[in-house]
Amino acid sequence: GDGCGHTLLTPHSGTLSSKNYPGTYPNHTTCRWRLRAPPGTSLLLAFGDVDLEPSEHCARSSLLLADPQAGTAYGPYCRNAGPAAPLLVTNSSTVTVLFNSTSHRSGRGLLLSYATSQHPGRGGASPRDVETAPRPGCVLAHGGEHGQGVYCPAGCKDIDGDIWGNPSQGYRDTSVLCKAAVHAGVIADELGGQVTLSREKGITLYESAFANGLHSKRWARRGCGPGLHPTPGPCLLPLPACGDALEVAAFNASSWWHEVDALGQDRAWAAERATLGTTGHSWAAEPGSEAAWLELDLGARRNVTGIITKGSSEQYDYYVTSYRVSSSRDGKNWRPYRGSGGQEDKVFEGNSDSHGEVSNAFIPPIVARYVR
């Protein structure tokens, strides 16, 4: 219906919101979502935000949930008649979520996430877990102690809220936690998944970064005078595998640019100049070439968990804005990377300038000797 906002539904978890959330939801709209979990499991729904204009019996705007298997209904809910607890544990694998509005003036609308009884978070879920979770709209459960698990549903990447930090530093604990997990490459937004987090002492400066299609913000502590608070500790989200850089045994490319500079000297933008951190010019394909590619020979079969790209440096303002990845174990038979259950080749978002680094995670990882 025309009242549906950001929606990502998978069999095991998902996130949904009303149109325009967190802006004012529209008048005279309806949206119906049907949530279906695998047989033998039950659905857990977390109410991240239910801000519908109050009215008698929620007549102007309402959220209603129906469990057809048990013949049970929950709601209607609005601002003056909200859910009794932030987590609803059903006994059904099928739930219908119905949102509708008439004429109204205010309200952010609604934000919900769900998971199945197979993925409630370590130790199970309870209302207290959701209440203590940072920004609960995309966190279903966590224990709150050092090293505890959080289950993040699919679809958290595009919810409202900011993140401060990056995978190497950790994240300031006011960040939207599951959004930070996507940024860190711990989970794929299309699937969600389990995240282990630890709470560490805060730092005074969190650098911004662009990773996995998300920008984090730069945050600096400005002191502890009146009205200012000490820096909270960050939630450190460990990467799912070793973060060491892999050695490249050899580079190859579809072509490279032989530039003749103003002095008539030849400058080769050869494939071997593609190593991250190379000073001066990098690799570039022959101008005008179609379907250009760069190939990395890792020397042996490796487990590749991600890739970092950078432009040619500030002196040479060249960079790649998007790219696809394919891999091979023998250098002859190539397999395109499609990500988490995708049916089409995944297009990775690259750089927007010539000097910043952009990282993208491979979830699941690539196991190959050659990456192109």
C-alpha cells in the first residue's frame, strides 16, 4: 500500500517502517505486511517506535497485528495506547501487520523489526533486553555484558540515526548499533545476523569512514565543562575473520595507460602500481577501453573477507566509483560475486574522491587464488 516505508523482509528477520519515517507519516494511507517465518519457529517483534497521533480507540491512525494461526490480535496501537512492552513474543510463524491513517497532524509513524525464535539473541530475548539496547529499532536482544551477543535483523542499514567511528577504532556507544555492524562488515544488511560486542574505554576522536555503502561521522570530544559529558565507551564490533592485509604475488590487467607527460616522457600506469599505498601514480586502464579489469594473484588459495580501494592520489585526481568482483581458483574459470543469496552480480560502491579509502566486506568471504 501507499503507506509503506523502508521495508526489508527475509524468512528469518526484517525491518519495516511507515512511509516518511521518522518524518510525519502521510494522511489517508494503508500498508499491510505479511511476515512468514519457517515452519516450526515463532516470530518475535520489536517495537522500535510507535508514534501515531492519539485518538479515541486509535481511530485516526493505528497499528494492528494479527496472528491468524492462533486467532489472536494485538492492538490497535497509537500514541495514547501503545504496546505494553517493547517486545512481542508470539506463538505463530505468521503475523499480519496492518498500518492505516486518516487525517492527522503529527506523528513519526512506526518502526518495527522482527526475528524468529531461532535468532533471539544470546541467552534469549526479554523486554528488558530491548529496553537496554542502544537505539532498539534494529536490535532484538542483548545481554548487556562484555562479549555478549546481539541479533541484528535484516534491513538496518537505512533506518534513521547516525554512527560515529570505524572498524579499526570501534564505535561511540550512541551509534545505531546494528547500522554500525553493517558499516563494520560484520553482517550483511540483506540477511542480518549475530554480532558480538564488547564495551571498551572511550577515545577522544572517532574518524569518519565510508564502508559497505554507509558513511560514519567524525566525532571529537571537546572537553568536560558544564553541560558536556565525558566520552562514553564505544561498542567495538569485531570483524568476522582476520583483518590482516593479504600479500599479492602478481598483478595483471586488461590494459594500462601509457601516458606521455608535458615533457614528452612516458609514464606507465601499469598493473603492479595498484598496490594500496603506492606513492605517485597508480594503475589505470587504457583510456576508452571497455570492461576494464585488474587482476590480483594471491599466490595460493586464500580466504578473502573484504577489499579496500583508493584513488590515484591528490596529484592525479582519478578514482573508480563502482565495480564488480569475480574470482577464480585456477585463473581460467571465473565466478562473479553475488553476495548473500543474490541472483545478480553485486555492484560495490567505490570512491567519491581520489584520496579517501573505501572498504567493502565480502559476506560470505571469497575463497580463491585470483580476484578480478
